Amino acid sequence: MANWFQYFFLDSLSFQMEQSIFFYDILMVIICSITGFVFSLYIFITLSEMKSNSILEDSLLESLWTCFPMILMIAIVIPSLRILYTMEENFGNEILFKTTGHQWYWSYEYPQFQISFDSFMLNPLNIQEFEYRLLDVNNRAVLPALLPINISSSSDDVLHSWTIPAWSLKIDSIPGKINQTKLILSKPGIVYGQCSEICGANHSFMPIVIEILSLNLFNTWLNNF
């Protein structure tokens, strides 16, 4: 759950989010290193007597400033491709989970178990202890940890966007089209999200709440639904 003035990522609850944070750390190291190098070079040139201002060519120097950016690009591309391929990987034996956006609430469906229900935001005037204003819902979706999940999303009316920051996940919900992604949730917990596509007057009032349970508790939830 995000807090006021939070400058860092949320605690990751999916392997994709962990890889995204790792990729971010690599980028920040590279960017800060380049910035420091360029600034140091600028200071050095400013304070020097410009003894090399007559040099017209230097094969070694030209090779370095050609090869070094190539090495940096490879260091950036490899973790980026890893994340992209992980999002499209076919795990097998996946839990199918479908979300449908409406004005202004979400519907959830588990096709394998013939379960479906609607999820509405709780009335802000009736919030109980340990419930979040404008973020909690009357029916939370439930998903298992450590199992591959195929999440698909669509819409019945206008454009919506099903977004979970703690999963590094944002799926556009488009009328007449189904978008999907795949992920594995790393540990139990509760995650919150909201629609991230301006969809009308009550766009701000269709939150998302997902409970992540262990496999045994998930099976118990299915049996008691």
C-alpha cells in the first residue's frame, strides 16, 4: 500500500515486478555513472590548458566512444527483453482470470470454476476499521500465490484500464477486444489498484482489490464460494 511522500516502489508481489525493480536499478546505475563521467570530464576540460586542441584524429578514442555505448545498450537490452518474454511466457496449467470494466465498477470471472461476480467500491460513509476510503470494495477478487495466472481484460462500454502497481501491471480494457498477460504472484498479501483510463464522471470510484492466498486457502475459498 502506497503512503504519502513515498519515493520508492511498492513492495513487489509478483516476479515481474521484482524484475522491473531490478531493471530500474540497473538503469539508475548506468545513468548516474554517465552523468558523473560527463561532469568530471567537463570539469577536467574546463581546468586544463587545452594542450590537445590541435589533435584532429585519434583511432583509439574513436573506437572507445563507439564501443562503450554499444556495451551500455547491451546491458540495458538484456534485462528489458527478459521482462518482456516473461510476460508472454507459456507456463502451462494456468489459472484463467478475466476482468471486465463497466461504468463504474469491475466484474471478475474464473472460467475454469464457473465463478463470476461484480466488485463495487464501498460507500465512503460506511467505512469500517482497517478499510481504505475510496479503495476498498465489497467483493475482493482472490488469486493463488506461486501459480501461473493468465489475466485477460475487456470492457462492456468505454475504455478502462485495469492497473495494479504492486504487480507492475497495466492492462487496457477495450470494448470488443481482449488483452491478456501472464504472471506469477510471489507471496500472499493484499494489493490495491484503480482504473487508469479516464472513463467518465465516476472514473475515480472504481478501485481494484485483490487478495493473494496460498494454494490451500485459495481452494478453500473456491469450495466456499
